[in-house]
Amino acid sequence: MDNPARAAICQGMEQTDIIIVGGGLNGPVLALAAAQSGLRVTIIDAITPDTHRARDFDGRSYAIALGSMRLLRGVGVWDALKGDAQPMLDIKVTDGRAGEGASPWMMHFDHAEIEEGPMGWLVEDRHLRAALLDAVAAQDRINHMTGRKVVAQLALGGKVEVTLDDGEVLSARLLVGCDGRSSGVAQRAGIKRTGWDYGQTAIVCAVAHELPHNGIAHQFFMPGGPLAILPLTGNRSSIVWSEQSRRAKEVLALDDGAFLEALKPAFGSFLGDITLVGQRFSYPLGLTLADSLIAPRVALVGDAAHGIHPIAGQGLNAGLRDVAALAQVLEDTKMRGEDIGSVIALERYQVWRRFDATRLAIATDTFNRLFSNDNPVLRGLRDMGMGVINAVPGLRRRFIREAAGLNGDLPRLMR
């Protein structure tokens, strides 16, 4: 993209405060929040805008918690999304086996038990990415460089330099890695990772169905892994089906008709007949945590910092909480006249986010291990536990607020 900031950088002048590597979802939101604070941002995006912009629904969507919606509203994106967003009013969590129906023990979370409104919204990938691209293009403090890759980085005193794949060198006071679980920013900074593979694969798609979903999200725990049925606009639902990897490979190899026949025993008939909408995607599942969220002049956000199981639909929401926290730290640091890339500033971010991210990772890991099996003893204990939670209003309300992203030390943009 050619603009005055880009031209100045090409002349060797430092015209940016922050370089963000990764133009998916977290990177643009962070850029928008930082730009609102008066900071100049350059996004290095390996993907071209045409690749990000999909006109037709391809089957991908995201659960946006209430706290995350507030962040998107705060950076000026939500108004472009809300017309295409499906409110998530209830969540029903059940246990069982495919073809046998759900266990009578369940948890039912109703948004009416909290004052703030829906617990979240389902937003299609195509709408979210388009809204972010439009907002970034409209912000003159953001330089969005597309189709470019970072091949080297070096922290030098009061700045960090990055070298692009065409040899161009950029410098800034802070480098932020929003580049996923295999983060090149983290690797080049010498940040190691801890984690393991679950032996599971997530199958992601969408279906149309005969009956209305009434804004209810379902999480059905089966021995091979959880199945999430999440409401989209109209009579459509997003599917996140976690299965043992060998079984998932077999299912993914089926044609659309056979795939639906394999899905139906787990999905059930409560929404009537179902048809596939869009494509099918698959992702290997595992846990990966960066040993540190920071390095000299470097911060990690989202999956670059913590990749978790999609069991509670909190992956993107955890990343957006990183974004809101880092944006607040940078704004406050700037207002105090301090260096936004200093160790002191970055430690504030790490102290704020490290515990919450680790707690969420442990919780999703524990839930997956507890529920992704057919052990009769464990099944009895977890069914009893769900029944207890559902019967105690205080516990139920806490889980609802957790799902809505309202617990903990919330950054200003999420309040």
C-alpha cells in the first residue's frame, strides 16, 4: 500500500512506533486501538487483501464474547458487523455418545441471568475480515503492507529492526507478534514454547437446517471430542467437531453427502434435516504456550502467545483480551512520556496477561481430558458436576459471565 508513511519508510526514516507482524484478526484490531492512542503502526501481512476478502460464505465463523464485542465497538468496527451478527442467547452443555442422545445431566446458561445482554455473537469470517480491512484502510496512522514477510529481526537499544523478504529494513520502538502458533517473531526472539498434541483434529464447517435455533449454542461432549453447534444468522449453524485424528481423516475424505451422514448421529435431529453450507476446514489440536509473552522490544499476542483447545470457543476471545490489555499498557505508557518498548512497559503487559492466559489453557486442557473419553467413572463424576453447577444460581452465573468474557481484570476497551 502506498501512502506518505510508507514513502517515508522507504527513504530510511523511522515513521512508525509499532510494527505488527500478522494481518489476520488480532493484528488489525491492535493496530486500530494503538492508532486511536496516537501511535503510528505498520502491519506486515503475508496475505494480500484479495485473499482476505471472501464474497461468499466459506463455512468459517467466530464466537465473539460480549467483552470482545465491546473492544470491536471501541475501535470502530462493530457497527459494520452487528447487522450480520447472530446473538448467542443460551448455551446448553451436555454429555453423551453419538446416536444415543444427550445425558439428562446438563448445564443451561441463559443470558437473561446477567444484566449486560447476550453472552456473545457469531460472526462470519468474511464479514469480520472485511470490516477490519476497511477500518484499517480508513486510519491514516496505520500502514498496511501486504504480501510481505519478515525474514529477520534485531533489537538494538531503543529500537527494533525488521528485514523484509525483499531486503527492505524497517524500524520501530516495539515489535508485536500476531503471527500464530508457529510465530516467527517468537522464534527469532528466542522465545521457546511448551505444549503437546491432543491427537485430535477440529473439523469446521456450517450447516443449514429446517428448524430455527433460537439463538441457542450447544456443546455436546462425546468420547472422541466435543461437538459445538453455534447459531448463525437465519436457519444456519456453525459446526466445530473435534474428533480423534484418525477418525477425522476418514470423515474428511468423504464426499459431502457421506460427510453429512457421518455428522448426523452426533448432531441429532433437533433442528430437522441438515445440509452443508460452504467448505470444510480442519485443524490439528494441541496446547502451546510461549514460555514468555515478551522479549527485548517484542510482545506476543493471541495464538503466538497461547494456542488452546477450542472446547469453549475462547481462542480468539483470549487473543482479543491480549490486544485490549496491550493497547491499554501502550496508551498509558505513552501518556506518561515513557518508552512504549521498554522492559518496564512490556513487563506490565506480561504480568497482566500471563496468569489469565495460563489459567484458561489449564482449564481447556482439563475439560478436554475429562470429557473426551468414555470412562464410566469419569462420566458419572462429570455428569454429577454439571448437574450441581446447573442447580446453583451463583455458580451458573459465574460460568455465564466467564463465557461472556466479563470476569477478571478487564481492560478499559472491554468494560
